[in-house]
Amino acid sequence: MTPGAPCHGCRDTERLGRRRFFKLLASGAALALAGVGLGTRPASGTRARRPGSVPVAGPAPIVADAGGGPPLTLGDIPPPRPGAPQLLWHAPAATQQIALTVDDGYCGDCIAKYVEFAQSSGIHLTMNPNGIYADLWTPSIVAATRQMVANKQVQIGNHTWDHANLLSLSDSAIQDELNRNEAWIQQTFGTTARPYFRPPYGYYNQRVIQAAADIGYTQVVMWNGTFGDSSPESPQALMSLAEQWLQPGTIMLGHLNQPTILSLFSQIESIIAQRNLEPVTLDEMFGTSRAMG
């Protein structure tokens, strides 16, 4: 897929909660946000191109020439810790915390401006990039991100290498998707994404999450709020969703795909401040750490 191409499956049909249906009106258009159960989710559409998965034998070494300077001093990358999968839809307890999570990354300017926003605001967030768009992570942006990772302001999660629909893959192919992206994350950002992963499209079933958990991805990151920015939308529609879903305990879904949000960061920051919300990484929300993985 070329940068700027449509993100098949990153649509607002991505799911918001298990057994609820939300209807939002923004600029006269109804945005339906449907629930997800633990059963199989049928696919809606296919990707225009999906490179073959490349098996990864084990954790890749953290190298100095990955585009972001020397390796971070984060300690050794911890080994995988297989276990039972757990679905994460919201904060684990009553809290003023919110987790801003941003996926994909086929818009280079969106990546750059999100990183600049994190730097200038100090807001904590979790990025879930696809390694297939690695060329859009320029050396300077990687260096800035690595520094925020080292400072525990930014966390990197695994969203698979090329945003494949995992329901259609074998167990080994699911693991290859995650392992290949993990290798890129380690080389580029000097950290591990384990144990967090977000299934592309929000599509999963018990087999998918167990295959992921078997290689250490035990925390399946879902969401209960969205900016709706996986595809083009108006500023009014995006801010309507921000007003609706920036609430205590929310795991907020965003994307590094569309430029609309780039001019709205100050308004989003104002909502967060007015509501006394505390943006945190997933580690901070769920009490995990990169040293443990």
C-alpha cells in the first residue's frame, strides 16, 4: 500500500464495546459504532496488497543504525511471557486516566505532527504502528520517539506488520505478523511491544488471541472511544466524537492516517484539561512495564 492510500478495514465500523450500539450525529451524518463479541468477526473487504509474512526466528538485535541513533538504555529486551489472553476495553478502575492510542501510520505528516504534539504538550500516549510503513518514520522522528520511549512518555504497541485480517490467517501466520512487527519495533524504537497488541480492524476470535498470547501478546487492546479518523472526516465530526468520548477511563482510538486531527490538537488538549483527565500510556493505566514485557 502506498502512503495516502485508503486504509481498508481501519473504518469506523471498528468496534466500540461488546453489547452496546452507539449512534452519534456529526455534521448531519450518523456514525454507527457497533459492538464486538468473543466470537468470529466476519471481514468486510480485503486489502489491496499484503506482502507475504516473513517468519522471525527470535527477537532482533537492537542496532545503532535503525534510523534513531544509538540503542536506548532500557535494559535487555525481556523474553516473551506466554499466558492467558485478556481483553482490555477501558481502564481497570474508576480513574481520571485516559489512554490515547494511535494506530497504523500511512501518513508521514501525521506521524511527524503527532510526535511533535507529544513533545510540545508532554501528553502521554501509545502508538501502534505497522512496520510496513517504516519508510515514513524519518530518522529525526524516530530519534524523538525513542527519547520519549526512554522517558516513558510514549509506549509502542503491536498492530501487526501490515494490518492483515488475522481471522483469515493460520496460527503460525498470525505469529509471523506479530513477530515481524516486533522485530522492527525493537530495531527502530529500542523497546518491546509485548504484551500489548491491537488486532487490525478490531477482528479477533479465541483462536487469534490465543495464538498471540502463546508468543507473549497476552493483552489485547480494544477501545471504548474513538476520534473516527481512520478515514477522511470533517473537523466538526472529529470534534463531536472527541467531546463524546474523552471521558475518564477511556481507551481512545486514533490513527496516524488522516490530516484532519493535526489542526485540532489544541482543542483536544483543552477538553482534556477542562475535564481534569490524565493521559497515560497503557503501562501506566494497567501497571505494566517495558522491563517486564
